Amino acid sequence: MVVSRIRSIVFGWEGATTMELVAGKAHIDEPIEGTTPRRFGYDEAARSLLVEWLDGQAQAIPFARLRRSCPCAVCSGELGRPGRFQVDPNLRPGEDELSDIQLVGNYGLKVIWADGHDTGIYRFELLQHLGENGDGD
């Protein structure tokens, strides 16, 4: 399977905006069915990121859960220092408003938030985990 960039926006998933992963320059030699995405989308009304995996499973990840799970050093902490959401788990205006999504290589998704935050790279395994563990929002 060849996947490298988001090429087109289509409508599907009951009117939600979706983005198709299409052929590009990078090549996934052996896609792993459970953690290889087929397409991403977002549902503004439900405030969720939509992920369809290569194995046909689909998940909806609420924006609030996605933002609180940002893997960047500022949000999740580093070198023994607490991250933004460990200190204060409350979301501020704009922190859970999705602005854009972009593929990062063959392994992750960059999420750009309305407040300008864009340094977290969500590995596909993390997205799958967030979609499977839907409690707590």
C-alpha cells in the first residue's frame, strides 16, 4: 500500500468531511491491518475525528479526548516535568477546536488546533488506542 499525503476531500460518513489517503511517494512495505489507516475525517457536529482502518474498523475520537492526549512535550510533559494537562485538565477556549489534520510520514497524524497548537504527532497506534478507550470525556 502506498500512502503519503492527503490529496482530496470527499463527503461521506453521513455528511462528515473526510480525507482520502492516496498514492504518493512514500511506501508502506507491509501495512499492519489494525494500525494502518485507510482514511481520516472529522465530524464537526459530533466534534470527533473519524478514522477508518485498513481492516474496515471505524472509530470516532472526540476532539476533547484527542487534545488532552496530545503527545507533545508541552501537553504530556517531559524529563520529569508535568505537562499542560497534568497540571490543569480543563480545556480553554479553542483548545479542542480542530483546525486541520496532516499526515506525518507513514506513522502518524499532525493535528492543528484553533488555538495555534500544532506540535503533537499522534502515532497511528495512539489514535487506535484513543478510539478503543472511549471513556472519560
